[in-house]
Amino acid sequence: MRQNRVNRNATSQQLSILRRIVCIHLSDAMTRNWAWLLMIATAGGATCSLFLPVTGAQDARDAKPPIAQTGWLTFDQCLVVAPESYEIAAKETGVIAELTIRENDLVKIGQPIGQLESENAEIERAMAAIQLQIANERAKDDSEIGIAESVAEETMRQLRSSEELVNKGGTSESDVRQKGIAVKQAKAQLIKRNLERVEKEKQGKLAESSYKLAELKVRRLKLSSPTTGTVARIDRRAGEWAAAGTTVAKVTRLDELRVDFFVDIKQVDLTLLLDQPVTITADLGVAGKKSFAGKITGDASEVGSTGKVRVSAMVQNQQINDRWILLPGMPVVLKLVPKSQ
């Protein structure tokens, strides 16, 4: 009986010592990031097994990024963006006379969408056209130059005749001098007429420039779409005043859209994503889900504060009943398979 108590006490002391040893080794294992600690101890006929997983992370230098794994990569809550969007602004100050568009209308490049009041501008253009016509007619009239040239030729002929007669005694030196003065006056008159013709040509060019400005102003009162797209919104209505530079409407190109998503720079090799095909899935609610094909086109040139980089894919949109399915701001799911390393 006494011997049994001694044996039990010895066993209890051995187990206590064993627990302290296990705790020391366990602490060292967690410090050195051991993956597993297995110790089997036997004392006084009793057996104790310890199998403890350690959750410490593996050395980052040995970690493999998920890109090395084959298969699809899925990115949720990606954002649809319109890469081409244009605001149509009034080029002149005035009252909007009419708008021929509504929101969600499809418009083509150069298509008229509205008009500012142009009555005054059209009157100014008509006046400029009349002034241009008058200037052109004056510039074409060179009759005075022809007369001046004839007078100059005649006075020169008379001067030569007088010079011949004075040598024969048929006229006086005074007459020759008068004929010489007449020649100089005729030449001066011819120069004057030529200068007047140059002046009339300049006035014609000024009148032409004035007409072009008046014509340009009339054209600038017209509103037209700078691209083929969809009318995203209308900011001004017919009858409202619009200062020059005020946005009247916005047109967005929706046939090709961009989808942005973010990847961890430490987990993904961006060079393995470029030009890779992607599949975009949009949840349309009661209309179900719709998939679209696209391709990775590039990534941002800087890393965000969270260590992630924006990557973009271009996607071809689709239409149902002349309306585009994907719209800017819509969240979608993007799936891709990276290139093999």
C-alpha cells in the first residue's frame, strides 16, 4: 500500500515536470514558427500524446502568390466606367430656342441637337454679305486705272512730239516744259489709281473676314453632338438662358466600356494579366444575369495606399430593344485566367 502511494507520487512529479518541458518547447516552437509539435511521453505506465497545430504564418519569402495557381481568378464589385464622355456646351451666350433630344436618345457624331436664338446673328450675317458684295464689285472696277493709263500714254506722246518740234523751231521750250509737267501729273494719277485698287482689294478681304465671322457666329449658335453615343443627361431646357461655356447636355459613348478592379501588388504579377481575355457578369435583377466578353488593356501607373493597383478591361456592350445593357456605375463580377508563368 505504501509502495503504491510512493509510485503514484513519483508519477505525479514526472507528469508535472513533463508539462513544464512541453510548455517550454511549445513556446519555443511558436516563436520559431514551427509547423507542428509532436511529443509522446510515457510515465508510470500512463501514455500522453500532444498534437498541436501552430497557426504562425510561413516566411513571406517562401510564400507563393495566388497567380501561380492555375484556374479562374474572380473579382467582385468591379465598376463599369465610360471612358469617353463629352459635355456639349453653349459656344455663344443666348437663349436656347429648341432642343431636339431626350435622355437616352442615341445620337451620331455631328448630329444637331439644339439651337440658340439666332435672329440677331442672322441679320448681322446678311449685312456682312451685302458689304462683301459691294467690296467685291468695287475691287473689280478698274475703269479709272484704264483712263489714267491712257492719259499717261497720251501726255508722253505729246511730250515726244513737242521735243521733236522744238529742235525744228516749230514750238517753244515753254511748251515742252508744260508737256513734261503734264506727263508727271498723268503718272502720279496712275500711281494713285493703282494704290486705290490695292486699297479696294484690302477692303474686300476685310469684308470677307467680317462675313466669315458673322457666318461662324450663326454656326456656333447651333448645338451638335461631338461623338456617337447616348444622351446621358440634359442640363438646360428650351427657353432657358445659357452663357457661353454652360453645359447643355452630356453624351456618353456606351458601345465600349471600361471595367476597373483592384489587385494586390504583392499577390499578382501584373505582367501576366495584360491582354488576357475576361468575362464580365452583370446581375440584371428580374432579367437575370448577362455575360460580356472583354480584354485586359492596362493598369494604373501608381500603387494605392492599400497596396493595390487599379487594372482595367475594355468590354463590348450589348443592346436589348435599342438600349445598352451595361451602364456606367454598374457593379459587375469579373473573371479571368492569368497567363502561365
